[in-house]
Amino acid sequence: MAENKTVTMEKLVSLCKSRGIIFPGSEIYGGMGNTWDYGPVGVEMKNNIKRAWWKRFVQESENSFGVDAAILMNSRVWDASGHTTSFTDPKMDCKECKSRHRADTLIEAHSKGKVNPDAMTNEEMEAYIQEHHVCCPVCGKFNWTGIRTFNLMFETSRGVTDENQNKIYLRPETAQGEFVNFLNVQRTTRAKVPFGIAQIGKAFRNEITPGNFIFRTIEFEQMEHQWFCKQGTDSEYYALFKKKAWDFLIDLGFSPEHLRYKDHDKLAHYAKEACDIQYLFPMGWSELNGIHNRTDYDLSRHQEYSGKSMTYIDPVDNSRYIPYVVEYSIGADRLMLAVLSEAYEEQTLEGGDVRTVLHLHPAVAAYKAAVLPLQKNLAPQAKEWHAKLSKLFMTAYDEAGSIGKRYRRQDEIGTPYCLTVDFQTLEDGTVTVRDRDSMEQTRLTLEEAIRFLTEKVAFN
Ligand code: GAP
């Protein structure tokens, strides 16, 4: 099994806070459990992750189309999808310290991942906790309530007076916005099955046991892609999306040793096949994304609950059917955590110095280049370079401190190239280009630097 290097969650949280990647949410008010704010560097990285995903799954796909559906949807959507009745977690309260826990998480932690509670009923989980005397992780006592199910959807209401308020929900997944628009997209694009609908957007879940930094939060972004296909071809596409999801991660720079497929032990009643790709996070192997063969369940349910036909009419043979759906779903924030964790290294240099460096794919790095005047009196020339490069790329500028310290600051946020303006720049118009990973340096003119950066920062 692969070792996951020097990175710990504490180190990541601390680096993110000190370098403007991610801050605790509402920090000046003492924070708000499990919310996080992306800072100037983090917002660029997350946007770049989303762009890379969109490029791969929409732009480069012959037959996939994007939507941006409303977060607030008609409540009947959630009745049809099953979320109002079944989107629950098994919760237990510690009667001693009043802390609240998920029974499945308690079992997973107690058994160190050896027991998979996904396949257990509530009664079986209760029995396990009793038999193994699983104590409260907060106070160490053993005095539990029974398991109660707890719906994860955040409720709100719409209406102008108290009397006519209707309960609505913050969407717990983006997928339903893709399902309800299936025929809108099909008609307006004239797409033929098979085709895909993709969406990136916020989702909200009242998670009882959130934690592990941005791994599990109550507000997060999902990148979801539904592939609508004919029954009989579904398993072939399921296999294809398993591979596409894996290849995307490899192309982002993940080591295959830190990734693995994990088939679901217990399938949802509508699912034919389902698996996760797990990543070796600092806290251990955990789900990074999911791939599901959801059959015709979602569209059939929407047809039933809305009374509107979800039938596709094949223009070639005039056959009519409700397509099957293969879903690929990944959290943008969870992927961000995996990307940071994969990229983090504390590297001991010749002479014993240690540098912290994020070996990010240049497409993900917040800044593609940093322009650094060797000395302050070279600032005018350096600012000219910065102005020209920032028309094309996110480019940082830094003139504070020694050049070594400035390199380290850029290494810590993963800037792939530092361009140093020095006295030779005044003579021949070239700058030193320092590579973040190898720390090797070459000299390039502005035109050469633009060509070089354009090639290096592309995500292909
Ligand atoms: N439409 C299917 C669906 O929502 P899911 O497994 O519940 O499936 C898909 O979520 C992905 O969304 C997960 O693999 C994970 O990457 C991300 N995700 C789910 N819950 C999350 C949370 N509370 N915080 C951050 N990311 C989450």
C-alpha cells in the first residue's frame, strides 16, 4: 500500500490559512462549524479545478452539454428523488456530553475501517456498538441514545406571510437539476441518446459528522455529469465513465498508487452498479468521487411525480423509451483537498534547508507565473512584464524580501514558474525562468515566455 508522504491535515490547514488558500468561515465571530472561505489563492485554484473538469467532460465531449439549474427547486423534485423520505443519516447522541454522532462513522472509526457499516441496518449498527462497547469519541463514556434517522436536507420556506409559507429545500445534490432538464436540453440541442448533461454548483447537507477540513462540509460544490443512454448499453458506459473519472485524476497529477476503485457493498435500490474512486487522504482512504448506474429510476420517478412524459423518441427507429443514466459525481472542494494533499511536499534541499512546495499541475496553480524584480530598482521593468503577462495569465508580482524568500513563498502556493527581472534583462530583454519543481533556471524573452507558459499551463 502506498505511503502518503509528509502531509498531515494540520499542515494543510495551516498552510491554507497562512497563504490565503482557505480560511475558517466567519472567523472573527469564532467561526461557524464546518464552513470554510476560499481566499485569493484558493478561489483561483478551485476555479481552475472546475475549469479543468468542465473542459474534460463538456468542452472535449462530443455530446455533453452544460446547465446551471436553480438551487431552490419545487419540493416535489425531492419527493420524486426520494430525498424527503430517505436522505437520512443514522444519528446517536451521547447522553453524557450531549454530542451527536453518526452510528456508521463510529463503527468505521472503531473498527479502523475493517467493518463496512454501509451494508448494516440500524439494528445491526446498534448491536455492533453495544457488543463492542464503542465509547463516545468526545467524552469517552458509554451512554448512548438509540439510533434515530435524521434528514440531511436544509429546509427553508418561501412566502410573504407566516400563513402561506411553503417548505422548500436547499438542494442536497446538483443531479436533480440535470434530470428535470433532460428533455429541455435534448430538444434544444437536438441531441440523440446517448448524450450527457453536466453541472457544477453548490449543494447543501446538514451533515452531523462533518469534518476533516473541506472533506465533508455542510455547503460544498459538486461537479456532476449524467449520461443518458439506452438500456442494454448502460453497463458499457458505466465502465467507460469509471475509466474517464480515473484518467481525469491521473491527468491532474495524481499518483495511481494513491487512488483505488471501491465497489459499493450495498447498492441503492435503484442502482445496478456503483463504485467510488477513493483517494489516500491524510486521514486514510476515503471516497473522492462516485460512479453510479442509476437505471431509468430518476427519469421514471420524475415522470410519475410531475405527470410529464420523460420518454425519448429515437429519430432513427421511432422506438420510445426512458433512458438509463450513468452518473459521475465529484465534489469540487473534496477534489481540491485531494489535489492539495497530493501536491504537498516538504523537501530537504542540499545544505539541509527544508522548503514546502505544492507540486500542482500548472493548470490548477492559482498563478501561472510570478514576476520578481531582483532588486527594487528593477521594479519598473518588472511591472511592465507583469502588466503584459497578466493580460494572458494570472500572474503574481512580488518585490518584498530576498529573492530566495520570494521563491519559497511562490513554492508554497504552487506557482510553477518564477520570472526574475535582473540586470541582464536591461541588456537583452530576457528574464530568468525558474522551474518550481526542478528549481532549474533558463533565460527567455517575453515572446518565448508567453509561448512557454501557454504550452505548460494547458490541461490536456
Ligand atoms: N448525485 C449523487 C451524489 O450526490 P454523493 O456520493 O452523495 O452522490 C457525490 O456525492 C460527491 O460529492 C462525493 O463523492 C463527494 O466528492 C462530494 N460530497 C458529498 N457530500 C459532501 C460533503 N458533505 N462535503 C463535501 N463534498 C461532498
